Amino acid sequence: MIPLRDDNPTEITPVVTVAFIVMCVLVFLYEISLPASTNEAFVYMYGAIPAVVFGHVQLPPELMSLPAYGTLVSSMFLHGGWMHLIGNMLYLWIFGNNIEDVMGHAKFIVFYGVCGVLAALSHAFLDPESTIPMVGASGAISGVLGAYLLLYPRARVLVFIPIGFFSQMIYVPAALVLGLWFLLQVLSGGMSFGHEGGGVAFFAHIGGFLAGMVLIGLFKHPHVRFFNQKATYRGSDRW
């Protein structure tokens, strides 16, 4: 079930959502322009490495371009491949504009960053000795998805269902799309728990999603209700 768009219009131009997408794309294009050895060094410099974040190991001086906790933010703009990038940016484009809409540009920047940091820490706490860099915007985007689920569970989302010759596009409630997505993260996280090696940081997705659900009440405009289909605004306090 691949989401393509929602039918939930916004009242502001989602400049921050677009800016995050552009930044991620530009950073990825820079990543793939680097020679293989330099690319690997770049990922170790700006990816979030749990063992480094918690002070268990230290990077060589030539790779220490940021304080360890700074990489919790920089890692959100790195991606491990085209499919990783495209998948994350698709979800951010579909759902991010509405969350930016209900809190304003400045608050959305903070919300997105806090969700991303909490998501990375959720993964890191489970394996604090890991020396594998975490990269990707999916933790922060998971926070956006958690917030969207509480605000617009009844919004319609156009999804593509690839089932061979019977593939089709249909509208389904956002609650179904996001609920199934979260369930998949929980099941996949449970199966991957305790396994070492690189892969998908499912617990970052889970942590980010839960963070978004908890924080949205603090960040949204007071007049925006939970479990609505679309936002209704009063006034122009949308900075």
C-alpha cells in the first residue's frame, strides 16, 4: 500500500516542508557525488553513531566535524540510497504540509527536529554500543505521521496497491494507512530486535511516531481539534 496523496487541503504554503525536502535531496546528491571512501567518511562524520553519542567510543580526529549530539540532527538529512530518499520524501510531502499547517512554520521546524532527535535516541538506547551510523529523515517523518493520525484519521489518502495484474489505486482512510504502517514497524522491530548489522532502524520509526503523538497537542494551534478531517482556522496566527 503506497500512499500517493491525500485530500486534505492546507491554508498556508508549506515552505518548511518543501525546504526540508530540498535540503535532503541536495545533501543526497552531494553524497553520491563523492568517491566511495570519501562518502563513507562523510556518513561517519554526520551520521548518528550510538556508541559515539553516548561516549563509549570516539571517532578519529579527522572525522569529528560536529559534537556527538549534533549528529542527531545532521543525520536527518543523510540517506542511504535513492529508494530510502524517495520513500521518505514521499511521506513527508503527503503528510508534512498539513502538520506544518496546524502549527505554523517556526513551530514545525522545532517539532520536526525534536521528533527526529527522540527517534534517533529511541534506536540508540536499545543498542548504545553500536558503531553503525544512523542516517535518514524517517524518524522525524514518523513524528509527522503520528501527529497526522491523531488529527486527521478520517482524511482520505489515495494509495497504490501493487497486486500483479490486479494493481489499483483507491482512497482509504488515513487511519488505515498510518495504522498499518505503524503495525508493520512494531512487527518488524520485534523480529529484528537483538540482530546486529546495518538495516532499517525500526525502533527509531516507533519512537518518532509516538513522540509525534505526544507532542502534537503542545505544538498545534489551540483551535485545531483532534480526530478531525480538516483544519479550520480563526485569525491569522500562523507564523
